Amino acid sequence: MSALTFRRLLVWGVSMALGFAIAAVFVTAILPWMGPHNGHAISIPVYGYQYFFWTAFPIGLIFVTWLDYFMDTRILPD
């Protein structure tokens, strides 16, 4: 495995982990204060797994964009 392939896998892994972690914090801690739950915590199963995925995946793609730039992995075309 080349160094570039390893860096690309590292970018995808770290980005998706950060995206899912931030989405989990958002869904369980921040979203209840914005919605009709009036501060009562909701869980990811109550929120819905598919909704959680479609919340977390785009956040992970934001991290892919920035880590691609800083680690020079050339995932995105110049």
C-alpha cells in the first residue's frame, strides 16, 4: 500500500468518525433544545438511524474536504 493510499484511508476514517461524533452530540445534546422536546434528551434510535446517517454523513464530508486540503491527498480534483 502506498503512502498516498494510506493517507486517503486515514482522511476518510478520521473524517467519518468526526462527522458521526459531532452528529451524535448534535442529536442528543443540541437538537432537543431546538425542537418540541423542551430540553429532554433524545436518543439516536428515537431520532432514527437513517436520519442520523443523513445528518452525520454530510458533516463527515466537510471534514473530508478540509483534511484532503491539509494532508494533500488529492481526493478532490484541483
